Amino acid sequence: MITLTGKVALVTGGTSGLGRATVQSLAEAGATVVFTGRNEKGADETLRRLTAKKLSARFLQQDVTRTDDWSRVMADLMGREKKLDLLVNNAGVSRLKPMEDLTLEDLRFLTGVNVRGIYLGIRHGFAAMENNPGKRGSIVNISALNALRGSPNSTAYAIAKGGTTNLARAAAQEGRLQGRAIRVNAIHPGVLFEEGDKPSPGAIALYGEEGAKEFVRRNIETTPMGRLGHPRDIGSTVVFLASDLSAHVTGAEFTVDGGRSAGEFGNHHGVRSQK
């Protein structure tokens, strides 16, 4: 068990799914956790689940695309917690459409949250972490497999998440300037469902009831680990990147997808693999 006792973490988009699981993983490891988001009902559910496990965190409302929101959140955090050891840039959005249906508004919306919001987070994170002993800190950008490869209906999303990943690469270099020792890394999650093989509401909305079931079945069949990912799989990776065990890790990309991106699985040259 990795211990993060004494460390302060800020997680954006901690009101649902992957962000909620990351908040819980960090709290379980002993970190003091502040999480942000726009959905107050989602925040209440995150806090309820933490309380049920005798864990705690603190919520602040935030729109990550707004500079004044970042200034307010960081002023509150530094005023109460006095420092910041870990920033998880998790808040993100997606819109999946064929290219011919995409609008410039779609692109503006996706890059606004997934690129501008994370850029602002890194800038404010750097400023806060410079107050730490040795100017040390860790920043984790939550990206997506779409940053690494193309897929239908995801052109604008791939552009945005490519920005998320490249921000981590560039910021890892900046994190060593001016005497800083700030590490910046990216995580590429695979398909994540909280309830195992049960289709999520988002998948049902996109594919319909039967289509969502087929989506789940095909993804399980083509994942080498034989299951879909759970948000806690990402949370545990974030805990590692927050800890001193990853002290020499920066500018890296962690693909947490059960092996999906390693290559074709299930069919090879049109021949089904033996199981």
C-alpha cells in the first residue's frame, strides 16, 4: 500500500466516474484531497461514498476553462491546506460525431476543456508548487486512447486529447526550469465502466440498448485482460504518480487499457486466436 500521508492533492472533475474513483484512491492512501467540478449533485454523491468508507475530502465548485475560477480555487486551497503536492487534471469532455457533422463550436468546446482548462491548471499548479521544499510536485493529465490512435466519430476529440497529452510532454520540460522539480505525466485510460459488463448510460445513449450490449461484448472480447477497465484502475495509477516511488518519472505516458493498444487481439490475419 502506497502512503500519501501529509500530501495535498487537487483533482478536477471529481464529481463522477474516473475523477470520483481517483479522489477515493487518493483519500484511501492518506492524502488530503480537494476536488472540483460544476455538478453539485455529483459532488454530494462523491462525498457520500467517501463518508460511507470513513474517508473525507473537500469540494470546491469550478469551471476549469475560467481563469478567475482557477485563481479562486488555488487561493482557497493555499489558504487552508497551505501547499499543493499533486494536481490531477481530470476534468474533460467528449463529443463523438462523424467529421461531416462536427462544427467549429464542437471543436471550440472540446479544446476549451481538454486543452485550455488543463493549460490553466498546469500554470496555476506550477505557481503553487514553487512554494514547496525543493519546488517539488507532481501533475497528472488524464488523456485518452484517442490521443494515440484514430477511431470513427472522434476527430475533434482526438485533436483535444492529443493536446492533453502534448501538454504533459511539454510541461515536463518546463517543470525543470527555474529550479523547479515538478513532474508532469499523462494517463491514457481504456474503456472504463463502473459496473463491469453492464453498459453505461452514456453507451446506451450513443448506441441504443442492444448496441451498447454489443459494444461491451466486443470490447471485452478484444481486451487481452478479458475485462473492461474500472475507474479505480486509473486511481491506483495516479496514486503511484503522486508518490515518491515515481520520483524519476516525468514526461511519461501510462496506457491503462488492459492491453488493448498493444495490438490486435482475438483475430490475427482474419484467423480467430485460440483461447
